[in-house]
Amino acid sequence: MNQNTEPPVDVEEAIARIDSRGAKIQREQLERTLSQLQQDGELTADQQLAVEKLSERLVDRLLAVPRATLQDAARSADDERIETAISLFE
């Protein structure tokens, strides 16, 4: 439990921050990758869609554990663990 004077941590806000950071990184890397692939030759619409879906699945899988950890910490009112998870994604 949080023993300092800070307000309790909002887990939904923390998850939203993690998702936002993941989405930002995904967009940046997707643009970079598509640009590189297009320099090597024209990508078909299906190929571009496959790369986009791959990037979405990777980010979703990578963030699944932090989301679940935050939800578990919220159920057990473990503010310290929540704050630690948030700090990893700032």
C-alpha cells in the first residue's frame, strides 16, 4: 500500500499510459519499416497490411504482461507495484 502522501494510483490511467507509449513506438517503427521495405521495391497492399498487423500483434503481446500485472496489483491494492510498472513506461 502507498504510505506517502500521494493520491492512490489510477490503474486504468496507468494502463492507458502503457498502451499509448506502445502505440507510439509501434507507429514509429511501422513507418520506419515500411519506408525501408518500399525502398527495396513496391509493397503490395496485402504485404503492407501483413506488416501492420504483425506490428499490432507484437505490441499487444509485449504489453499483455504489464497490463495483467497492473490489474493484479490493483486487485491486491499494491500501489508500490503499480507505481513501479508506471515508472517503467514513462
